[in-house]
Amino acid sequence: MEALLNILSELHPDMDFETAQNLIDDQILDSFDIVTLVAEIDSEYDVAIPAEELIPENFNSAQAIWALIEKLMDE
Amino acid sequence: MQFTSFGFLAFAAALLLIYYLIPKKGQWMLLLGASCLFYLWAGTEYLVFILITVLTTYAATNIIGRRLQQQDAYIAKHKAELSREDRKTYKAKVKRGNRIWLIGCLVVNFSVLALCKGLLIQPFRAMAQDTGLDFLTLGLPLGISFYMFQSMGYVIDVYRGTVRPERNIFRLALFVSYFPQLIQGPISKFSLLAPQLCAPHSFDGKEVSFGLQRMLWGYFKKLVVADRIAVAVAALKGSEFTGFGFLLLSVFYAVQIYADFTGGIDITIGLSQALGIRLPENFIRPYFSKNIAEYWRRWHITLGEWMKDYIFYPISVSQPMLKLSKSARKRFGNFGKRLPVYVASVATWFVTGIWHGLTPNFILWGMLNCFFIVLSEECAPLYTKFHGKFHLKDKAWYGSFEILRMFMLMNLIRVVDLFPDVGEYWHRVGSLFTTWNISLLWDGSMMKLGLTGLDYAILGSALVLIFSVSLVQEKKGSLRALLQTKPDALRWALLFVLFVAVVLMGSYGIGYNASNFIYNQF
């Protein structure tokens, strides 16, 4: 989780990702950020996130992204 | 049957009446019947195209759905014996088979679309006529770009396992052919639209009233503004005007396409709302955007979402792109990291361009949008530094400046639509820097564009009204909901004035063509 928070902070240094809950709905993360994030997650955790998982519910908070990573790791 | 014809109004009124009188379980069948009638009215020769989409979509989704069901049953039955690796291998095998059905369906449908669009341009048109395939050159089948993309999005969703396939072919046919969307979208998701189309709907006075009000607003934009200014756009385009004349053309065209497209969408969404069906919004006051990314989140939203979900994301997170990202990062640092995003952006905007037409000007239009999006993304750190130093964002006027800057930039990109000859477009863009002829505003040239002083007065007043309504919506939300809280007499008086304005000030008669929507040709 800590590595994920570091990746997110690199994208938007001013943002508090530990508490933010509406990253997509509030347009903090755009589609360019999402793709960069997917590449970073692939590199850090060796988890490939498929296109069908790129939906707002999976990226609205650091916790949701982490839950997605864990789910894909278990599959 | 065009939205702006009296025939359509009678058709819609009869449909609404019967829809709420018949038993609710028959409502979706009535909608299917109405959609077939609407399509047949446009031309029986094109029925074959929409049938191809319905049949191939039905076949592919049901085969894929059955294979996924068998996969789940097999895994559940052999849960104890299968290791995690075995399960993965089995799923991958099923997915490979499903992919063949998916690709087959996409290839058939997009080939039909490419054929229809290709035959609009020479020399393919001449070839078809020479070989006796004249019927293919009559024009683009009604709504083909819209129903095709909507249907293919559904096929991909079934392949991904995010929606279950529709087993009833007639219900699927309604999803593909739902007539209010046929003219110019919006492009809906199956998971949002299909359940609503087939659900029973009770008469709800407020929803019907809100729907009809929105239709009236759509007719106002289309008939009073879009069709009136279309005359001047055609005159400016056909003239030798360069320099300021070209700038004026880009602004007039911005007004025309906005009023035309959003007006048509208002009619579509309004009629659907009256039928108890909520369609996705396609516009959120796009001309208030401050940057190009925001503009594309507000303009033709459903096409943008389609492109993002089915072109941009799949390309940018594909394994080859992730590999490219890794190796490019080592060589080029941060820029390399973003390389997949830029490759996917070029592909997405290329497809968006050819969706509009298989001509060089639409490809250029797509590439110009892509260029400015990527440029603004790359320059973002510079903007941050600049604003950190000069604090312009704190100034009251700066927001308006950003909106005006965005409006003019998008106008100059969009106007390429009007120039199939790309060389002519660049010639006119170049003239902005060489020809200073602002005097055409007062030297009588404006009165030679097919519009009278009264036309300009009507246009000016209508635009002030549209701007004011947009401003209220931007700050306070739905204007209809706001009016609902006011006395009935005031609300009805305002609606009556709007109705009279459409009747008296709408563009009808010789010199006007109140029938075609711009996006109907895509």
C-alpha cells in the first residue's frame, strides 16, 4: 500500500491520497493518469490491470485501487 | 422522417398516447414497432444494414455468453480438482475462443461501416456505380455510425463479462434500433439503456412535462438558431473571404454546430424522458471549458466515453504498450513513461476522425485535437511554474480569458470539417496572419450572407437567451427544476413565449433546409 501511495503522490504531489475518496468523480485523476498508474502498478507489483477493470469504482480512492490489486493478485 | 417535420411531431404524439394507454408489458414491443416504422420511412433499401448488425450481434453475444456459462459451470463442478494454474489455463483457452467470435463480429460490422462511408467518396463511388451496385451509393444508412458503435460496445462488454447477453432477439433489435437515438446518438451503454427500454413505464406527468419542455428547447435551438445561421455559414464557406472572414466563419460554424447538435440531442433526450427512458447526457455546456481536455469531457460525451473504453484504454494498457513503457522509461525518463498514452491517443483520435468521415480533413481534425491535448499535457509543469510565479488564476478576468482562448482554438480546429480540401483550409488559416479585413463587419459584406438585419437581431437575442440559460444551469443546475418551484402562470407563460418564438422565428421556407442535422451525415 505504501508503494502505491508513493506512485500516486508522484502523479499529484499536492494531494492527500490517504483520505481522498472521489479521485475520478472529482476529476483529480484523468485518463492519462490512470494509464500511467497502470504501468507503474505493473512495474511495482507485476500485476496487469485489464481494460475492463478501468472503471471509476476501482480508482476513486487509494483503498479501492489497492483492493483491485489484491483481487488481481489472488486470481 | 426528420425530427423537424410535422410528420414526426404527429408520430411522436401518437406514440406517446398509445404508449401510456396499452398494457405495460406491450410498451417495448410498441417501441420496436415504432423504431422499425421510423427506419423504413427513411428508406427500405437500408434495412439490410441494420439487420446485419442485429443478427451478428445476437449470434456473437449469445455464443460468447454460452461459452462463459459453460466455463463457470465446469470450474464450479471441478473446483476441488483444479489448481489455480489449471483454472487460469482453462479460462485463457475459453477466452481465446471467445476472441475469435468477438473479432469476427467486429470485422463484419466495421467492414460494412467502412464500405458505406467509403462509397460516399470518389473514386469508390464511381466504381460502385460502374459495377451495378448503384443502391449502395444512395447515401449513408440512417444512424449507422451511432447504432453500430453502440452495438459493438455491447458485444465487447459481453466478451469482457461485464454484461449478460440478451436472449430475446427482438429486445436486442430494440436496443440497436431505438429510433430517437438513430439520428445522432447519444451512444448508450447496454447496461444502462436495455433494462429501461424493456421495463414497464407508468404515466408520470412531471417526467412527460419535463421531456416535452426539453424537446421545445431543442426545436428552438435547431430552428431559430442553427438553421438560420446555416445560410451565412454556407455563404462564408463558399466565398473568397479570408482573414477575418475566415475567423467569422469559424465562430458562425461553432454556433451552428452547437445549436444543431445539442438541439437534436435535446429532442432525443426529451422524447425519451417523456417515454420514461433516461438517456445519457451528451453535452455539458462545452463552450464554458477552460482547456481542451475539459472540452472533450463536455462535448459529444458518449462518443468520447466509447473511444476511451474501447480504443484508448485497451491500447494503452495492453502488454506490448506496458513493455514499451518500461523500455522507453529507461531511455527517455518521464517522457518515455508516457509514451503508451501518446501512442494510444494518436490511435484514438485517428479512429475518432474517420468515424466522422473517411476524408483527409476529418483525419486532420482528429490529429489536431490529439496534438493540442498532448501538447497541453506536456506543458502542464510549465503552466504550473508560470502560475506559481504570476498568480493569474487569482484574477477575476483570467477565467473568462481561458474560456475565450479555448473557444477560439476549438473553432479553428473544428472548421476544418467544412474543407474536404485540406490545402484550402491551411490557406485560410494562413490568411489570419496576412489579411486584416475586419472592415467587413461594417462595409456591407455581412448583409450579403443571406441574412437580413432582422435575422441578425433574432440570432443575437436567441444567443443571449441560450447563454443566459447555460449560465443558470452552470451555477444552479436544472432550469426546469428551478422553474417548477415558480408559480404555474409564470412557467406556462415562459413556455408559451418559447413556443411562439419557435413557430414565428423558426427558419422555414425557400433558402432554408430545416430537415437535416449535421451529425446525421456521420
